Amino acid sequence: MPQSDTHYDVIVLGAGGAGLLCAATAGQRGRRVLLIDHAPEAGRKIVISGGGRCNFTNIHTAPDRYISANPHFAKSALGRYTPSDFLALIERHRIAWHEKTLGQLFCDGSARQVVAMLLDECAAGGVDIRLDHPITAIDHADALYRVTHGARTAAAPALVIATGGPSIPKMGATGFAYDLARRFGLKVVEPRPALVPLTLGGEDVLFRSLSGVSTEVIAHSGKTAFREAALLTHRGLSGPAILQISSYWRHGEVIALDFLPDRPDGWLIDAKRHKPRATLAQSLRAHLPDRLADALGERLALSGDLANLPDRKLAEAERRLARWSFTPNGTEGYAKAEVTSGGIATDGLSSRTMEARKMPGLYAIGEAVDVTGWLGGYNFQWAWASGWAAGQAV
Ligand code: FDA
């Protein structure tokens, strides 16, 4: 038999980065907060993030580094809770950190320190945390949200959806946020795996034999481009440049890789003047890993010394190397996606408080919402910023 309701000011569903920061913020404002998660441990994705060191923010955070049907939505929250705010918290808890590259801040020690910090902040706000508690029912009546979890029922005038997206289901990730949002009249932008390796088939399959080869490229999809490392895998393409571009790629579209981003126009014709006896593959080996240079040389099918190749053919080879086209046949899916793009539509939410416009007291934050950051600490910054915005409002 369910016990009678326990009353709170706020119930937060999901003890990931967004839910923990929201609960701590609201608790420290004097709100009575209940935080519920079905997983046995809080902040599991924080623990595995950044190779166990958690890339907890990016100092270059700006709204244009986020994908959303409404590119303006994230501005307010990101502007009010910034990377410096989170860094101040990290420093207050004496967590040593360093900048790795491209503004990415990581713990020197372990990502577990970030989880411990957030749990301490929740404790400071008197937050009740119930882990390992599957949610069995949610109702709304008389301006109260009633959440049944196991044999208990709790009620509050505010309910925060912070249950993330479905990427990495084996860690307890679900599409629960979307079902709940739809039930309360919010729309959901079609969710898709993002920051995810791409798979190759057809003619491109030959590149799969180069598994393990990595090189710096510029990856293009439409007008978007990222310069970082690409990694060839036994299933297709991965590495930071590919993960970044995957968030923009749609089925059936081409992605183009510039394999030689530092070579100036006309470099192969120059090479012909300076080293006429070299082959194309030999010239490529000076700038690329050997196996990749040989494979590209073979596919360009220009045999013999550079001296015997017409400038026109060399210029054409250069153009292909700068825009090598792949048509991925898919992605490695939610099992390998670092995040989910799409999610609860922002047009139904206030960008200042994250509250549903037509459902007073209902809030949505973090990855559950249709705001997806680039690789490199941007997604946690969104989790903190949106969590803080709701934590201030509830
Ligand atoms: P998050 O998914 O973290 O939390 C949701 C919580 O809700 C979970 O605790 C889950 O158990 C719970 N939940 C789900 N369904 C539920 C249900 N039905 N009932 C109850 N509870 C439920 N980002 C970044 O900025 N820097 C990085 O270094 C990395 N690294 C990284 C590595 C890997 C391997 C992954 C998969 C992802 C990253 N990310 C990242 C992305 C980052 O982890 C992600 O954007 C945030 O964790 C999102 O935080 P949320 O709190 O919104 O969701």
C-alpha cells in the first residue's frame, strides 16, 4: 500500500549533472527538494566522461556552439551561469583542473570528484536523494505533481524533468523525458544520436581496412566544418572531427574530408618541380600516415613519377584530397552516441526559467531539452546552466 504523500517544494527527476546542480541550487535557496533516480548511483555519465577525468566545461562557451531548432534559446541560461561560475565551484571544492586543448577544462584527478562535489552541494541544500527508485506513476492534480516511486509517493507544486536522453542505454539512459513531456502537452523535436561515429559501406568500405589510422582533417558537412583529428575504424569514421560533424549530418548526405589542411594550393605541382622522381604516394607520405597515403595514392590511380604526370591531373588530385567525399550509411547509434540531439521542444519552455509555458510548475533541463553542444565540455556547461536557471526559479 502506498504511504501518504510526502510534501516538497520541488521534485527533480534524474540525478545527472543537470538534476544535481538544479537540486543543490534550489535546496540552497531554502526549497525542500526531493531528487529521484532509478540508477543506483548519481552522476554516472559524469563518472565516465572525459575518459574518467570529466571535461566539465569549455571556456569558449557561446550559444553558436549549440544546435537547437531555436538557436537563441540557450543564450539566457548560458549567459547567467557561465564556465567561470562552475569553475569557481570546482575551485571552492579544491578540485585540481587543467585546460587540455581548445578551451576544454578537465579534472587533474578523477571525474568522481565532480560527482562528490555536487552531492556535497546537495547536502548543503538539505536535498533528499533517492537512488535506485524506479518511478512508477506521475500525476498532476490540484496544482500538485505526485510522483510514485516504489511504495512511496511524494508531491510538490514543481516538477523538474532532468532524465537526459537515450544515449548509452546500458548506463540507464531512457527516453522517459520525452514521454513525460508529451503527456503534459510539450512537443518533442525528433531525437537523434549525436557526437557519434559514422559507419561506411559501399565503395567507402575500403577505408575500413585502415582501422587505427588517425590524422588531422577538416571535416565538412554543408556549411559546417571542424578541424580536428579523424580516426578510421573497422566500422567507418570516428575521432573528434567526425563526432563533431556527426551532429550536423543527416542520412543520405555526404561529408567531405580535407586530408591535407595545411598544404597550400599548388603543392603537388611544386612537389613535381622539387622531387620529380617521387611517386604520388611518396609525396603524400611526407604529410600523412603511410597506410593512409598509400590507400589515397592507390585510389587516385596516378601511377609513375610525378614528372610524368600532367599538372592538370595533379591539380585535380589536390582538389580530391581537399574534399574527399564519403557517404556514411549510418551512425553507430545510441549505444555509442555521446549525446542525443533533438528532445523537448524549446518553444514550449521559458528560456529564462526552463518552465513549461502552458504547464505551470513543470520544468525541463539538460540533455532532455532540444539543445545539443559541441564536443569539448559544452554539454556539461548546458547541463549546469539550465539546471541553475531552473534551480533559481522553482
Ligand atoms: P544525464 O543523462 O547525465 O542524467 C540523467 C539521469 O536521469 C541519469 O542519472 C539517469 O539514470 C536518470 N534517468 C533516466 N531515465 C530515468 C527514469 N525513467 N527514471 C528515473 N531516472 C531516470 N559532456 C561534456 O560536456 N564533457 C564530457 O567530457 C563528456 N563526456 C561524455 C562521455 C560519454 C561516454 C558520454 C555518454 C557523454 C559525455 N558527455 C560529455 C555528455 C554529458 O555526459 C551529457 O550531456 C550530460 O551528462 C547530460 O546531463 P543530464 O543531467 O541532462 O543527463
